[in-house]
Amino acid sequence: MSSITDSAAAHLHLDGVESLSRSHTPMHFSRQSTPQPPASPIELLRSHVHPFPSLSEALADPKKDILGYFDSFSSAKVLLIGDSSHGTSEFYAFRGALTRYMIEHHGYNIVACEADWPDAESIDRYVRRRPGPGPRATIESEAEARRAGRQPSFMRFPRWMWRNKETHDFVEWLRCWNKGKDMKKEAIGFYGLDLYSMGSSMRAVIAYLDEVDKDMAETARRCYSRLLDWSEDPHEYGLETLVSSGKGFKGYEDDVVKVLKNLLSKRLEYERVKWDGEEFHGGEQNARLVKDAEHYYKAMYYARDESWNLRDTHMFQTLQRILDHRGSHSKAIVWAHNSHIGDARATSMGWSADELNVGQLCKEAYGKKALAIGCLGYTGKVAAAKRWDGDMCIMHVKPALPNSYERLMHDTGIRNFVLDLRTKHCDKALREALMEKRLERFIGVIYAPATERQSHYSFAVLPEQLDGIVYFDETEEVGALEVHQPLGPLEFDETWPFGL
């Protein structure tokens, strides 16, 4: 039985060392060449986001440059800026600041909001100093409006959505910016896209026609008279058309279509009368809104997705008409909830509910000339109601759920940041990491923390939903002008996810 002697073993050992020495390949080299595990999404976010301190500090310090960060977004004909709640100060303040920046530096001339057309038009008359009839309004208390001889605006529930300090400051800035500018060619307009003003829009059409064509105004009164009886509770009108369809009641669609057709047939005549076509544009849009709202309130009892789609299609078509009205070089900024401005095809809305939205329709119509920026938050305070028509409350926002984008951002330890999510603008590895489907929070005008997951979360693929984000780790409520809210009919489509 043979064995290796100690000297032979030592010789073999030395030969091995000598061989390694000659090959210049130290043993620790092989350990270094082991592939490193990929960076986690949190590590990638830490490396590539653009952080800033508080919003007020960032806006006061040009070196932070969070507005200039979005300069490349100015190529968009339609820039959509969204919020993930209807009652968060930082979301409104950032959106107002970025809108001012884009107007000053990049030629945007339209601000279009998720708001009622008649109320927004009263703001437009104020900020552009429009001549002609019709109420003028700013964002102010009822007492201040009465003292100034103005009509208060945005008086239906939820008032705080637009009647807040952040919107007031922007409206007053816009009026100052427009001073001395040509009302039609240079001044920036303020417009509403939504369709919840059926009654006030009917009255506005009649008031306009009273100024330009008394006979046509009487025709409009007759056509609208029966529908006006339902204007204070329009969803009851929709229900009545459903339950009475077998008895022959199909609603008043023919009447409202007749008014619109009559108005459009007189376009050239009415536009020449006075006010350079501005009042006709308002009258036309109100008549179109009545037609779409009549359809909407009937559709809401058949399927939620159909009524949601009608609403967002109306908002998109209204935006297109505003762009056409302001000329071929017009550029619009849209203010609305993230559920409206993010591409629905990248969320549960599109995957399971077959719903579209303004963001999707803009992407389909304008391609890369439509870009969306969304505001997100982790926790803090929000202005919201506990039920429809309830008084506004200042409510604590629960920390975001695990497996949500908001929780992922919080876990970076960076309190506030902006991030461009577009291909070739965002780090490739980071963008791929964020393509994993996660939860995203949506708070509307009602906040129900007891049913947080069911009421306020939906799945999304963030880089396909939004082109950029602004993240705030902790937020405050908007500076509402009043707490008490008026009684009004429940808008069913605004209840999921809780008032969007």
C-alpha cells in the first residue's frame, strides 16, 4: 500500500504555488469575477431620482430646478398634470407652479381642468378680461364676491376641489400675466372639461341666445323646459328613462339635439354679431355638454364603464374643441385626477373594467405630443368628505400599503423627488424594475380609510401609465375657503374610486 510522503506532499504544494505564480492568476481573482446581483428597485431609485427638500424651498431655490427638470416635456401639445387626491396642497401647488413655468417659458395658452364648463368660463372671463355678457368670477369667499359684484364660482359639492388658496393664487397670477395681452391671440384661457353642469349649462345657452337671437332663445326654452325640471337631480332622470322605457318614455334627447343643431346652423351669423366668437364658443360648448350629459345620465344605469367612458370622452372632445378654437399653434395643460390623465391601458381600469380615459385618448390622438405627469404621496393629511355632500374634513392619510408604488418610493428614504419615466430619459434598469405591476393609491373627494384597500387602490404599470412623477413623502391638506358643503345630488360615477 503506497502513500505520499510528507516531502512529496510539500513538493506538490510548492509546485502548485509556483504554477499559480507563473500564471499570474491569484486565487482571489476568481471570487471577484462572480456576477453581482442586480440592484434592487429601491437602490435604483436612490441612484436616479432628482430629490428636493420641501416644495416651498425647492421653488424658492433655482439650484433645485424641479421645474426646469421637466423642460423636455414642453414638446407636448397636451401636457396632463394629475393628482392622486382632490385635497392635497402639495399636488395643487406643484401643478400651479409647473403650469406657470410652462406658460412663461414654453408657450402654453390653455389651462383645462376637471371642472364644470360654466364655472370655469366665469374664471376665464375674469382672467382674460373678456367683454360681453356672462358672469365673471375668481376664487374668493362668497362675502368677497358680493362686495366686488361678482358671482362666486364652483359652488356645488365638492367646493374645496377648486375653491382653495392654491387655485386662487394661480387664478390671480393668470389675470396679472394676461394684463395687456390680446384677449384672443395671446392671453391664456381657463376652461372646464367636465359634464356635471347640465342645468346651469341649459340656462347659459338660453342666456347667450337672449343676447343674439330672441326667437332662438324661445325655441331653446321650449326644448329645454322639461329636462330643466330634472336638473337639480339629474340621475333621477336617468333612472326614470330606464324604468319607464316600456311605457314609451325615452327621455328628451331629441329636444337637446335640436337646440345644438339650431345653434351650430347659425355659427357664422352669431360669431359676426359681437364678442369675436368667444361667447359663441361658450354657448356651443354648453349646448354640447347638455347633449352629452343627457346621454350620460341615462347610460349610468346600464353599466359603469359606459358612463365613465362617456364622461372621459366628453372631456377629451371638449379639449380638442378648445385647441381648435385657440388656433393651430395652441398648447394645452390639463389639470385632473391621475385616474383621468394616466393612460388607462396601463391600469386595472383598462385591464378588467374596459374603461378608457382622457390620458389614453390623448395618447392615441397625439402620440408623443401628449405627456402625463402624476403627483403621488405616501402619508399626511388630505381635505376630503366622509360621504357625498358631507362637510369637508381634514383627514389623516394612512401610510401606503405594501406592494404599492408609494411604499416603494417611501422605502428609499428620500422625502421628495421628481422622476422622468420615459424611455431614453429614465435609467433602463430602473424603468424595467418599475414595470412590475404594483398597487397605486387613488383618493377622490371622499376618503374611506376603513376600507382603504378596496376603496382607494388599483393596480398599475407606472412607466406605461405616466411619463413622469412628482413624489411627496408627507403632504398637507389644501387651503379650502370653506368647510360646509351644499346639498346636491349624488354623482354615481364620482364614487369609485370615491370621487374621481
